[in-house]
Amino acid sequence: MAQNIIQIPVAFEFRTTPAKWEAVPVGITGWWRRDDGTVDSRHLKAAVRTSFGVRSFKFPLASLPEEQEELCTDAFLESESSDNRVYEICYSFRRMLLVCSGKTNVTDSYLTKHGSPADAWQLRGEFLRTTLDYAGAVAFLNGWGPWSYADYVELSDLVRLQKSVREALTGSAAKWLKSSESFPSLWRRIPEYPYFALRTNICRDAIRMTVTIDLLKKLKFKTCARRDCDLPFPIQSKHKRKYCTQYCAHLESVRRNRKPKSLQLKLVRGAADMLSTSAVKSTGTSSPSTVRRYGNPPGKRIKSSPETWNRRIEPLSPRAKWGSARRSRCQHCRISARIV
């Protein structure tokens, strides 16, 4: 069967909208109820207290530890109105969540009015460089806006996507393109060309879309050689490029140049110490100029001070000694010249 491959143009636009993120602990207060008032046995009601007020949202029952999940299920089977029992079971349960105060599910008119155009590839680069602890995740999300359509996100979700994006860019493209993450279901019709568009303020979908676009273009990626960067970057020419940016290349160059200088300084210091030690052992003084001028004194010396030498030094006359002593300002030579 013949397979026809066609290319359909699609407009892709990412806009940032105002959002404030906080990392706060969550508490379970009971069962989640649907709009008609019936109990949803798969979700619990969670409450968080943030700087922008107390909020309640739906929390999956499966996210609880296994023991607490079983106890909540047993309480539901005994009675659907078991909110107090669920509260007691989950009283000790505390988990940090990233909670958003901004709007997540917005219309095109809201995006046009309140959103600011942004570079989704720049978003992806900063996401891959971010250290994903709670402080780093909050700083990243406050700069870019909503992460998903939910009111909260767990840190593990960000860590999982970061790992998947790295593997997709530097590994097998087919594995990513076959997965559900490669195709965000946000296509919309627009009245002008190209008539199909993806407009979003959701960071997660924008990052996933940039990966899909680059892999469909068959771009090849390489990992930055800087050990504390490790950022994937596209190979756009035959030039053997090792670093993602000029900054990383310059930083590694500075690090390489510092090592020989520090090693050379250690060698110079070691040579100076050896010279000083040999001078003390041979002449009883730490001054190399004294050794060059007067030579090594004969015999074994008890102390390292020149005043304790037992024999006169003959190579120079008294007048020459006095002149040398004046030039070198050596107090010992002045004394010995006067004695002679």
C-alpha cells in the first residue's frame, strides 16, 4: 500500500500570561464531590494555604501512600459520607505542591489581550538549565507562567519532562514521536492562512511542541562539553562545535588556561624551597648571594649562623671584604672585616 507524506503548515505561537507560583504543603479534607453533589471515589478534596488565599482542588486518591489509600477506600465502602474518617486517615499526610494563582485555560482573545509573545525555544533552554528543586522550579515558573491546565503541579512532573526532553533531543527521535507527549491536542482553526494554529500559554505544551518540531525537521543535537552545563544544542553546520554558547566555550578556555599557571607557580615555589634548603645545608645561611660571593665554608658547622664559622675565609683580602660588605649591607661581613 502506497504511503503519501504531505506537509501541512501550522502556525505555532507561545504567549506568557501573568501567574504567581508558590511551593506549599497540601492537606486532605475529605472526598471530592462532582457538580451534582455525588462523591468521586477516585479523587479527594485537598486544601492549601497560600499568600493569595486558601484554595481547594481535586487530588488523586492514587497519589496517597498505599496504606492510606486502602484505608480511604475501606472508609468509602462503609459509607460515602466519610469525610471525617478520611480527614483522620490523611491527617499526617503532607506533600509539597507547586500552586498557581493565574488563569490556565484561556481563550484566544484573552491571550491576545493579556499575553506577551515569547520564544518557546528560549523557554525550553531555560527549562533544561534549571535545577529542579522547589526554589528553582518556583523561580522558573514565575518567569514563564502556567505550567499545565491544573491548579497545581508536582515537582516530579517537571523532573520527568526534563529527563524526557533530554533523551529525545540526544537519543532516538522515533521514541519521542511515538509517545503521547509529542502531539499536544491544542490545534485550533484560524480564519487566515495557514488556517491551523497552536496558540498556548502553557509551558509544558510549548516545550513539547518545540521538541516535536525540531525532531520532525530531523535536526541533530549534541550535548555541551562544559561539565556543569550539559545542555543539548542543535548541530547546524559541519563545524566541530563542542559548546552550546560562546559563554560556555570562553568559560572552559579560562579554566584550561588557569591550570598550567597554577602548576607553574607550584614548580617555581618548589624550586625556590629546594635552593633555600641546599644553601642552608651547605653554608649555614639561607642567602644564595653569600654562597656565590664567598663560596662554601670548609668543615662541619654546628649552627646555621655565619658568626659561628671557625675558620677564616681567605679568597678575598680585607679591603675587598669591606667593599663587598658595604655593597651588600651584610653586618657579619662588616664585623669580620674590622677584625682582620
